[in-house]
Amino acid sequence: MAQGRILRRAGLAVSLGIAAVLLSGCSIDNSVLRFGWPSGITPQAHRMRELWTWSVIAALVMGVIVWGLVFWTVMFHRKKKNSPEFPRQTAYNVPLELAYTAIPFVIIAVLFYFTVVVQNQVLDKEGDPDVTVDVTAYQWNWKFGYRDIALGNGTTYDAVDHETETRLQENAEVSEIDEHGKEVPGPIHGKNPQDVSYLHYSKIETVGTSQEIPILVLPTGKRIQFELASADVIHAFWVPEFLFKRDVNPNPEENHSDNVFQISEIEKEGAFVGRCAEMCGTFHAMMNFEVRAVSPEKFDRYIELRKPKAEGGQELSTADALAQIGESPVATSTTPFDTDRTYRQATVAEGN
Ligand SMILES: [Cu+2]
């Protein structure tokens, strides 16, 4: 019967397609099977991209089955030309209705399972990352500082500016003194609204300005931990090549946000643009930075060049230290912008 043959051939074509994809195994990182997704530079990014690839393949398989059933019904089960009879009506077919209610739940459950597995891998944190960076967002730029850095010689450099952090924490506890000489506690749990003692400070910092894109220099092949905090409104830290973004809150702890995430490594050297991904005001769209991934050897040298003189370093700026290790001193993935708010008013008076 022609009908059976067509269905058998369609089934064979689908099975062959699936087999071809399965047999290609892990090497599904090509521009066709990425289905529009960028290819990331971290193992976490690859996990997410693979989940995307397999989800699309599963959706396509389902699509082919559904399209096949639709065309099969349309072609072979329509009203015959010269027959007064309708085809057999199958409304209120309980087993059929149960089946097409249950199958979507199974599909959702399978997608949910693999999503949770990948999500757990992406959000995984290990106890002892090689490099910990502090990310401070503010309208409309970024400050990057280092905390603990495992160096190639086996030592760990503590880059935290303990002096500044301790001073800020002590000041946060100091209340105002009123005209009677009494201490007035601040309105927010005894602290004043301007308290920024939750922010981090480092001996090696890179601060973005209107003239300079902040460059976050990181080593390849090392586990890196990011600790995020905002000095004002909510921003979001996004490096498109990580395929990952995370909101940056002020007072992360009080706002119950998990402000720490890790990547198990950056797989290749290069300059990768970073952006703010949470609408944070006038210049949100221009709040860019750059991740500069360099070899671990270059990274160690960079840290030595930037260390305070008192600790045997050279206290160079980000740009000078980058130039010294043979890297571009300025960002190559994006350009600076002007946050002067008055420039927008230049043409207002015209034509009155
Ligand atoms: Cu922002």
C-alpha cells in the first residue's frame, strides 16, 4: 500500500538524520549545529551551547513527527470526492487524548532534567579558585580589583586592600552626633544610607573612565571567581563570550542575591568585550569593559608590574603594565564614551 511505503520512507529519513547527528558525537560545535548560538570561551559556555543544540534537535524531531502526522491526516483521511461519508470521526477518543497530554509532560520532564544538570554545572563553585576578582559596577562604568591570586611559583598573593576595607567598615558603625552630643544611629540597621562598606577594595585596581575602557586582565586555563557588587543601582555583568550574565546588586547580601560565580577556565587568549546587561540609566548602553585573557606567565608578570612598590612591585597603571607584557594598552574590543550629560543640550536653543 502506497501509504505505508511513504510512512516507512519518512521514518527511515528521520532515523538516518538522527543517526548522523548522534554518530558525529561530541563534535557538534560547528556553525550549523550551533543554531545561531555563539561559541563560548569557557567550559560552562560549551555546556550551555550543547544543551541548546540538543534541545533544537529534539524540537526538530518532534516537529518532523507532528508535520508528518498533519500531512498524513490531510492527505489520507479527508472526505473522498464522490462519497457522501465523512471519514471516521475520532473526537473524545480517551486513550488518544491521554496520550497527547502525557507525551508533552514527558518531553518537558526530559528538557527540565537536562536543563537542571547543565545549570548545576554552570553555577558550580569550588572552594579554592585560582584567581578571585572583585567587580564593582557604578553609573556608568566598572572598577575591577583582584583579591586572592594563585601565582605560578606556588604562592598566593593577597591583593585585598585591607586598610581601606577595615576603615570603611569601622566608619559604617560610627553614628552621627546630634546637638546634645548624643549618638544618632543611622536609619538602615544603624548604618547610614550612604554606607558603602560592603564594597571591595584592592591594591591592584582598574577603574574605567570616560577616556579609558577598563580592562580586566585574566589568565587562561585557571579557575576564576567573580564577586559582584554595585555602588548605586542594579547593573548586570555580562561577557557575551562566557554566555553568562549575572545581576550586580548594591548590598548583595541584604538583597539576597548570589553575587559570586566561577568559570573553570578561559580557553583562549584574546580581547573579549563585556557589557552592562541591566538598564541602569542614561549611559547604560555604553557601559562597556574588556576581558583580556593572557597566558598565565604574562598574567603573573602583569601582577608583579602592578603590585605596590612597598611589596616589590612597580605600581604601574593597567595600560603601562599591559604595554610591558606586550599587550595593547587600550581596549581593542570596544571604545570609550563621553558621560558629559550637557552635550545633549547643544542644539536645544536652535530655531526658537
Ligand atoms: Cu549598568
